[in-house]
Amino acid sequence: MIEFDAGIARDAFRVDARFTAPAAATTALFGASGAGKSTLLALLAGALRPDRGRITIDGEPVADAATGRHLPLEQRRIAWVFQDGRLFPHLSVAQNLDYGLKRLPRGTAQRFAREHVLEVLDIGALLGRWPRDLSGGERQRVAIGRALLAQPRLLLLDEPLASLDAPRRLEILGFLERARREFPLPMVYVTHSLAEVLRIADYMVLLERGQVVGQGTPAALAGRLDTPLLAARGDAGALLQTRLAGQEPDGSASWLEFGTQGRLLVPRLAVPTGTAVRAYVLASEVMLATEQPRGLSVRNVLPATVRRIAARADATELVELDCCGQPLLAAVSRGAVLELRLEPGREVFALVKTVAIDAPAGGRLLLEH
């Protein structure tokens, strides 16, 4: 577990944050560029010394401004992966990977075996090559492997996909997901990409202007109007926690169950019945009706109750719904709010197209592991 309550002033900008990150989980530090995410990561790593407060990892204080305690990175047993990988150019891939292993204190248990790391990240064929001969995705996989082989108790990833093109980002996300399953290691992941958070994070810390403005699971924070850092986005939506209930008879689609008798038809998922699935539903893909609709091609018609309504900068209104016990967002026009007489407590029907939750289109269906 990470207990962070510390601050630092850098020029005219100040980071002053308080949060608790659960053990054995991937925590995303999420916010816009300049929110203080990388500064907070540097405080965790020991590259910066806080001028206020205390940082504790697994019950051990690694920084305490009141007592002057400040452990360096290597004593914190933390590995750090940067945007560009930062491999040693004069060392081969094999030598880069072994760098951390050779620096381990004598007697340190090797929780992550070299062959297992090579297999999970698919980098065994790269051992004889040099960093200059690697693609961006290959460099990041080697950098992640080097970090794991240092046998850390905490892995920090500072926007590791930012310098990659879209296909490579999806590729590395897949490798990170597998590493997350295979290696029981807490990670702190810095990003301003909501898509990456939905794929990677168990827990979120929302940062704005150096301050924590929210923290919790992605499902708890998405789908609410009181988390403006998420609700104000063009890709605002809700993350439904569901389970695969079965397939359509013709095999073209799958049914997910959630909350209190909620059912959602989605593109076919070739996984066993009962598999946990996170379904991200964009607010822009949700329509509202005040009467049971008939004669529509839309297959998902979900009963819901209006919780709150808030205006957005783009002149639309964001409606927060209670849908079968889980939050759902709908983006509608101001005229629609007036015409439908939408207000807290109003019962409505939420309409969602099956293809609006297509995994290949946006990675919105995510299997839990």
C-alpha cells in the first residue's frame, strides 16, 4: 500500500497531494498535461525531496520532511519506466535486461524469473540486438523487462505509451495487461489517456493543478457528474461491471448481466459464461425516452432513473442515471431536457446500440483478469 501525503514547490507550480493506493493493484495517476503527475511520480521514486509531508510504501516511510528522512531510489526498491525507455545504448538487449539483476543485493529473492519475463514480453528473440536497432514498441518492452528483472516492490510507469503510434500503443497495452496478470506487483501508471486507464487501472487518482480531486476505482469515478475531470470530456461515459450471461442463438452477439436485472447486448464475446466484463458506454451513445419505445432497431432498452443533470461547455446537458443499480451517463441537448421534462427522480428508458459497445472500434469491452 502507498500512503502519500506530501507536497513540493517547483518554480511557480506546487504539487500538494494526499491519496492512498491499494496494495497489489495498478493505480493510474490521471490528469491533463501539467497537472503534476510526473512530479508526483518523481516524489514517489525519490528523485525529488518533498518540502512537506510523508510518503510510506508497504508501511515503510521512504520520505518524511519533518524528520529529514529521504531514501534514494535504489533503497526504495522501485523500478521506473519512462516514455522513451531509456535503455543503455552501449549495452545489448541482454546486457540491459541483466543490468538490474547484477545490482541486486546478495540474497535478494528473485520473484520474477528471467525466462518468464522474456516469454511474457516476447523479447527473447531480441537479446543479441542493440537499442538503436529496436522499434519504439520493442524498446518499451525491453525497458519493462529490465524493470521487472530488478525485482522491485513497486513499478512506476511514466506515460510509457506516449511516444508510440496507435498500433504500437495497443500492442504494448496487451503486454502490460499480461504482465499485470503474471507478476504480482503494484504499479503506478501515469497517463492522460482515459482508454489506457480503462484497460490497465484497478484504482484512479485524479489530479488537477497539483491537487487530488478524486480517487477510487474507475467504475466508481466514471458515470458521475461530480468528477468534472472525467465528466467534462468528449469521451465521458460510464463503466458497467457485468458478467457474460450467454450468447444469442445465432451466435452473433452476447448478453451481459449487471446490477439488478440489467441486461446489455454486445458484439459476440468468445469467452465462457460467467466471465467478468467491464463495458464502457459513452454518454454520446445513450439516448433517452420517457415511454417504452417500440419499432426500433436499438436492442438495448434499459430502465433508469435520473439522478442529476449538469450543463457542459459544449451546450449539451449531461444526465446522470441510476441504471439497474449502476451509474450511466447520457449526453442530450438542452431542448431535449426541457421537452422530456427531465429532472432528478424522473423514470426514463436508456437506449444503447449494440454496435456502440464494439470492442474493436474502441476497446470498450474489457475482460477482467
